[in-house]
Amino acid sequence: MGTALLLMAHGSRNAEANDDLRRLADEIRADGEYVAVEASFLELAEPSIPDGGRKCVSLGADRVVLAPYFLSAGVHFRRDLQAIRDELAAEFPGVVFTLAEPMGRHPLLREIVLQRAREATNQSS
Amino acid sequence: MGTALLLMAHGSRNAEANDDLRRLADEIRADGEYVAVEASFLELAEPSIPDGGRKCVSLGADRVVLAPYFLSAGVHFRRDLQAIRDELAAEFPGVVFTLAEPMGRHPLLREIVLQRAREATNQSS
């Protein structure tokens, strides 16, 4: 028993973008903080978010944090993710499923943008 | 003369998401590191990326860093951004336009996801 982390991205036709999330899941899994860490996708890539949730449960989680890998989540989008959370909670009554906030507005995003800008300036100077 | 930062997002039908980028531009502008800091959008919101670039030039920039506010940029997407950069460079031969890397794979993204997950766990416990 323990907490699992289910990373959720939109999914892309660009395999490289999907692999970025899988790589992130691998890295966090290696930390050992979570009993399971799975990458999942709303569309265009596998596994789906519900399948990712099921895998977390099969790996022994009694709590699953659904973490959006999105800069911002519109109303439409939050509703979709909330509905998936609710379906998983209904399917596994003994497991707590919690939806985390998207990454948007986190102060560290500003640091990332500024670092990328500085890298570009240094390369071209 | 100096360097401007042109933040570029996809643009969303969700006004809140677009405002997130404008707020980020405001914050970075307040730092005073750049001669101009503008938010711009590929579609669905204003200003467009070319118009944002023109504004940077009108504000006195002789160098503009185009910084994608994206977690990952697929092949299709990089090509679009590169084409916009090239058009701006042709329109303003005296200004250097440099395209920065997207935010994806930056190590701080992992920290943000983990913090969001911990916030969710603390709220529900």
C-alpha cells in the first residue's frame, strides 16, 4: 500500500513529446518516493489516463495523485480530468484519487523561460 | 537598443490561460532585464507572434529572443516558429531574432510536478 503518481499529458502525434513524459515518469520512479509512477495520455498516445490509474492500483497503490503535465488547464479540460478521476474513484472504492493542480503559474516556470532565453542569447552572440 | 523577450504560447479559447502568459510577461518586464517583454500567441489570442515581434522592435530592441511557452514542441511546431522567426528577420534586417528552446525536459519541470503532487496529497489528507 502507498501513494502512486499518475502523470497526465494531452498526448501528441509527436512521439518525442510523449517520450518526454515517459522519461519524466522513469526519473521520478527511480526516486522511490511513490509506490508507482505512470505516464498517461488524454488522447493520441497510450496508455490512457484510466488505464494508467488501473496500473497504479494493480501495483499496490491505495492513493493515487493525478498530476496534470500541462501549463494551464481550461474549464473544459479540468472538467474532463475531474470526470476521469471520478470514474476511477467509482471503479476502485478503496482507493483515494486526488487531482493535482496544473503547472501553470508556478513561479519556477518563470525561471525556466528565462534560462531558455539566456541559452539562446549566448548561442547567438 | 537592447534585447527584448517575446514569449510565445499556442493561445487558448480559455482567457484565463492567455492571461497567465500576459501576467508572466508583466513580471519579467518588471525585472528590467529586457528592453521589452511581450506575450504573443500562435492562434486564438492576440497579439500574434509577428505583431509581438514588431512591438519589440518599435520599443527599441535590436535583438529579440523568441521564447516558446510550451512544454514540448513537435517537428511541425518548430517549423512554424522557425518560419515566423525567419519572416521577422527578413522584415527587420537590422535586428537579430533568436529562437529559444521550449521548456520541455528542463529539470525544474520535475520539481514543479512533484510540488503540485505534494500540495494535492496534503489537501486531501
